[in-house]
Amino acid sequence: MRPDHPPANTPTESGRGTLESLRESNRSRVIDALREHGAISRAEISRKTRLSRSTVSSVVRDLAATSIVVEVGTADRANGKPRGGRPGVPVALSERAGFALGIDVGHRMLRVAVCDLGHTIVAERAEPLSGLGPEDTLEFAARLARSCLNEAKVPDDRVVGVAMSLPAPIDADTGTIGAPYLMPGWADVQVASEISRRLGLPVRADNDANMCTLAESFWGAGRGCDDLVYVKAGAGIGCGLMIAGRLHRGACGTAGEIGHTTVVEDGRLCKCGNRGCLETVASAEAITGLLRRRGQPEVGLPQAIDMAMNGDRGARRVVEDAAAAIGVALANLCNILNPSRIVIGGELTQAEHLLFDSLRSAVRRSAIQAATDAVDLVPAQLGERAEVLGALALVLTDSHQFMLTASNRA
């Protein structure tokens, strides 16, 4: 996600290699910084790329000549006038550089967004999604995506890439759902290929936890953190892993399936086929199931959380027990991966202090002290939009595709 840039005194700037490859490398690094960070000053680009300021100024000047980069006028807050001093004037990728399209297929909602490569959302739609099979869902997603592109007046040749979020891991080799039990009926569907066929555009697909991890890293609670764990706790319990600034997907895309780690050896049968998975004791179904057996058949997770927050002892106990179980799983991740930050998202975060107090207590109790001392456990910031924003971020990190498109336009 964050390219490892060599220091300024390495061959990239020392003159070894062809002049053209040097220019292309520097150009790519400047564009990478602008894709990841949006509008930033030349001085900030220099710090993030480790290129000299004179090199950055030269690259920006060349990109501006082809209208791929533009200066972004920012007003002084005191008087509303443009901020003076050219070195501090932010620059950003222009609309000419292209647009990203993000699609989020959730369990209950379909969201689509279009942004330019300066990180500005130019169109966004959300529609309820329930009771549809794979074919109808993909058709609906393609129609909504096309509607958003039309709304933003973005022709296909300006779309740099499309990314799609799904609530299940994607097998990188086959393009199919890596854990079919999470999306019944979708086992053999090559989701990216099917959306690509309908839109006539290249599409990448990834799971929702990875998309949330990218989104929170770009714009939310994980910003500036290269060793990050994101946990989505709600209907299921998913996890995204960022190691040394890059998403870790594993051999077949199932890395981070924390919800299907065993926490009760002889526990309840899980939908994955194993017994005692974390989801059997800490998911929305596990929480509400206990309360329904107490004689409240209509309770859902929002109602259960509301009851717990308002003093219902039974609801409070099941929420805190669920949080403690998640906390033990997080403690194991701390011991194995030693992240510097854990971001918690999903519906269960509405339980606020009941959730986070229990999580932190369990992590302190079960993780080694050095790992506990090194990690911050914080709430996510992007809410229900995280998946679709993460899909946009996935396009923004696709350096190869972007450079091909931008170079063709130049």
C-alpha cells in the first residue's frame, strides 16, 4: 500500500540508469504520493517520496503541463484569500488523471461511489439489498454503478479502475468466493469477471474487512499506521491485516478470518463446519440468540445494544461476554503480529464503553505485556461507508493500472 521508497542518495537520484527510467521512476513516486494522500504541498511530496524539492518541482511542473496535476487553491481561514507562498500551495491529481469507481455489496445494502484521483467524491448512491440471488445482485450493482458514472458525467475511458467489496474472502487464483458458506449460492461465481462483463471495465474484488482496513488506513482511524489490524464486529466477525504498510491476504485470500478461530473446543456448530468458532459466541446472532431464549423473540443487535446501554443486566452481560471473547482473539493476534493499532468497526461498536472496556481488559489479561503496551485499540471512524471507500482506496493503490491510463492520456 505504501511503496518502500529508497532514500534520495540511492541510484534513483544519483544518475545511474537511463535518464528516461529515472524520470519515469520519479514521476511514478510523485503520482503515488498524490494518489495516496490527495492534495498536498510540494514540500510534503518531497518528505513522503524522499525526492529532493527541486526534483519534485520539476516533476510537478511536467505533470501540470499535461494537466494531470493541478494546483489546489486553499483559502486563508482568517481572511478567505488564497494562501500565499508557492511552496505551500497544495497540488492534486486532476480530473484529467481519471476516476475510481467503488462498489460495496453488503448483506443488506448496496453502495456505489465515484471519486477523482484527488480523493474528491463526485457521486455516491446507496440502496437496500435483500433477497436477491447472485445474478440479480450483480445486475443491480452494475446498474447502480452505471447510474453513478452517468451522474458524475464520467465516460468509461476516464475510469482508471473499479473495485468491489464483498462480505467474504476472494480466492486470488480462481476469482471465486474463498469461503462459500459465508455467501450461500455464490460458490462458483467469478464476481469480478461478472461485474467487468456488465460494465465493460476492469474490476478487482476483495473482502469487506480488507476494504475497511484500506479505508481506515487512508482516511480514518488507521491513518499513518503501517502495522494495523482492523476488526469488523457485527453480523459476523471479520478482520483485515496490514503488515509493513501492505494488506496481507494470505495464500488464498482467507487471512484474517478471526471469526472462525476456535475459542470453545466443544462449542456450538458454526456455519463454517467447525465447532466453537468466535462467531458462535460473539456475533450478532450469538448475542441476540441468548436474549431470544430469555423470552425476547423480536430483539435484533441494535435493540440488544440499546438494552445493554440502558441497564438491562442480561443484555449487558451477553454484550460484555462477546466483547471479552473478541478481546482474547485480539490478544492472540497481538502476540503473533505485534500491531501498533487495532481499529474496531461494525455494528457492535454502538455498545461504546461496554465493548471497549471489555476488549481492553481481555487484551491486557491475555496478551504479553510488551505487545499490550505497544498497541492502541481505537474505534473506527468511517462507519457504514468504510467498505465502499475502501474499494476506492484499492483503485487508488493500483499503481500499474494508473500509470498505464495516465500515461496514455498524457
